[in-house]
Amino acid sequence: MLQLLDDSPKHNINQIQGHDITSETQLEGKNSWILDTGATDHVTYNKRNFITFYKIKPVNINLPNGSSIKACHAGTVQFSNDLIIFNVLYILEFSFNIIFVHRLIEDINYKLTFYSKYC
């Protein structure tokens, strides 16, 4: 019953880890961003991706394996003059960078169309 009264937002992230991929692919993945339809936040593990960076009230992030982790920093990431994402959580323990599709569409009013080989 108490859980029904808890209206604090839940934060979920899907993290992908590949153990059987080549080092070249791993390096490529480190610089890539994954479009995630199941996450609730943008996330990066690389502090160098930020153009602004600030301390936030700690946020508990639920991981797919049932564990959770805290994010204590966030910021802004700029891909180009036309593509900037805000409130990106910084989680050093992650292996990939994640763009939450729903927030991307809401924040910058983009339309994404998915095809079998590209988006």
C-alpha cells in the first residue's frame, strides 16, 4: 500500500554489454550513442561528452539486472548546432551512451522513423 503513495519518478536504463566483440568494435561502441525506447533518461559514461556539467540531487537508476545505481551529475551534450540534448545523466560505470527516444522527440520536436538498417 505504501508503494501506491510513493509518487517519486522511477528511472530505468537498459545497458548493453558485449563481451565477444573485437577491440575495434569496442572502441567504435565507446563513441556511439544507442537510441533506447525503454529508458527514461539520456546517459553517458564519458565526462568529455558534456558542454555543461553540474551536480544534481542524486537519482536512483534501476538497471535491467535488478540492481540500482546513483547518478549525481548531469549536463548538456551537443552533437551539432542542430542537435543538443539536455539533462543527460553522467554514470561512469556505464559502458555505452544512451539517448532516450521519447525524451529526444519531446525536447526537440523531432520525428524518428525506424527502418531495418537505419533510423
